[in-house]
Amino acid sequence: MTSLAHPQLRFTPTVADPSGPRELVILGSTGSIGTQAIDVVLRNPDRFRVVALSAAGGRVELLAEQAVRLGVHTVAVADPAAEPALREALAAKAAGGPLPTVLAGPDAATELAAMECHSVLNGITGSIGLRPTLAALKAGRVLVLANKESLIVGGPLVKAVAKPGQIVPVDSEHAALFQALAGGTRGEVRKLVVTASGGPFRNRTREQLAGVTPQDALAHPTWAMGPVVTINSATLVNKGLEVIEAHLLYDVPFDRIEVVVHPQSVVHSMVEFTDGSTLAQASPPDMRMPIALGMGWPDRVPDAAPGCDWTKAATWEFFPLDDEAFPAVELAREVGTLGGTNPAVFNAANEECVEAFLKGRLAFTGIVDTVAKVVAEHGQRDGGSAAGTSLTVEDVLHAEDWARARARELAAG
């Protein structure tokens, strides 16, 4: 099977690079990925031009400011109730200047994803990014993918429409693998090594994790991220999702994808080759580097982020993963191997359990325990059918709805 993302493969988008800056659509522009992408764009106006933005609707002032500053021609908001406030904010910030077209509703981001441009950066959080992912791929755009959930929950759907090299991953781990894979041929790859910071609790036993509070879990030692991703990093669910994503992107079997704990978060991932050599991609923890790489590929963006300072002494540590304290990665391997709607159930149940934990209704260790129960029940219901090419978006959404409802029931006790 052909890799969806591989640096040795080139994809020519339906809309080729213009003579001027590369035209981009940014989905999820007010989130962490979106704001950092815009920072890269503003520092490189000769390379990039943003033509459209989308956001959920909770930060209309920021969305309006971004739209006016970038001069985009279309802005989309997922929450229809946010449309009046967005229009008002746009008018105020434009100060009599031209106003962009405004789209509103749950399908607005999907519409933007298919519009004419070179690349679509999908920075939406959650499986709601699936339809925009599919729309961008079907329209022949380069998909700069930060929304890992859309690939994970809709793997067969994405693989059915994506052309080789059409997806450029933005997760720091997958951007690292993307670069390291250029060091050899496909047949020379022995295994992928995905690094994990270990989160704030890497030295704790399962018993010591029982009393963890939301405030404790949100204090990530390395990365500044949204609450859901931060909690996922603390439970290592995020790393489990990345293992599934690596399998789908690079078509490497699960038994050849290893997770290792690296607290410094400087080595973002590694590829081990059959001759025993390992290539690692290293840079200080700054998401602007993989974002810029995705938006500019196959060219690198100079000074996208600071590099390592080799004039200072530094120590890089690597530790094996404690599967007993953090069972999420092994559970994700099982779910990914089952395929079908199982990854969708895993992801949806986790999102509900994270919300229950943040609201004090579920213990920290109860997050993955409850997800495991939901996944097991799903298998008993129908074996997680709807696998392979028979999978539809409706199958995914139906499985997610069931998983969310069941996770809420279990979290409520």
C-alpha cells in the first residue's frame, strides 16, 4: 500500500503555485495551531497569502482581527449564533474598508476546504475536522494536516481519496518522521520511533495517578496547548492517537512503531533503518517549525523557529514507556489494529471522558479505563464492523454518537 505522506513522493495540487505567494486556507485559525500558522505567514508575506479563515465561533474578535489584518476574502464560523457578532467585529476592525464574505454553520469549514487555493491547513480540533479533510483532498489541494482525529477516525475514507504525497503532517512527531524518512528507501525502514515528553506525570505509578487534579494535568512541562490536547498528553492518549496516525500515514505495521519517553522534547521522532542506523529530527519545542514545513513543502521556510544552540551543554534522556501506569498507547494499538469504527469510538469516548475529568466527574485514571470499557462494549455490539472500503462518514458519526453517549453514562457512575 502506498504511503499517504512520504517526502520522496511529490503531489501536484489542482491549483498550482501562482507566481506570487502561495495561497492558503486556514481552518481553526483562532486555536493554537492557527495562531502560530498566522505568525509564520505574517513573517513571510512573500511566501504565503491567506485567502480564507475558519473558526468555531468562540473568539470572534480575534477572528475578525485576523481576517482584516490578512485581507482574506472569506471568513467562516461554525456556530451560526456567532455570525452577528462576527459581522459587527469585522465592520469595526475594517473601519470602512472592504469586508470579507461571511459563511456560518457546521458545513462552513468544509466549504472553505474545497475553495480554490494551493494548500489547506486543517487546524481544527476533534473529529469534526473529518469532512473538511475529505473536501480538501477531493478538491485536489495539498492538505497540511494538524487535525489528527480526522485521519484516525476516518482512516479508510481518507486513504481512499488521498493521493500519494498529498498530505503533509504538522504534528511535530509526524513532521519529524516525514523528514527522517527521506534518509532511506521504503524497504530500508525497520521501525518508527515516536517520542513522548511523558507529560507532567512521567515518573508516577498508577496508584500515584489516582488523585491527580485537572489543575495538575493541565500543567504540561513543555508544550502550550489547548485543554483537551494537554489532558491527552498527560494520559498519553495523544501518543496513542499518534501511533495510529503514523501507521496510516506511512503504512508501517503497528509492531514496528515504538514509543519512547523523551522529557526534553527536542528529538521529535526517529526512524531506524535496516542497517542499524537511526535518523532523528531535533529542534527546540516550537510548533512553528513543523507548521512552516507543512505550508512551504517541499521548500523550508528560513528562520521559521529557533534552532538548537550547540554552544551550550545539554542532556537528552530517553526512557521506556510505563504501559501499566499509562495504558493508552497499548489500547490505541489494539484499536488501530481492529480498524473500522473502533478508532472513532476510542477518540469520541476519550473526548467525553476528558470533559468529565475537567468538570470533576471522573478520576484521572478513569479516563482511559472508561475509554477501554466503551471500546470493549463496541466490539461486543457489532465487532466494530463497517471496516475497510465499506466505511462511510455516516458510520463514523453514528459510532461516535453511541460512544459519546455511553462514555457519559459510565462517567456519571
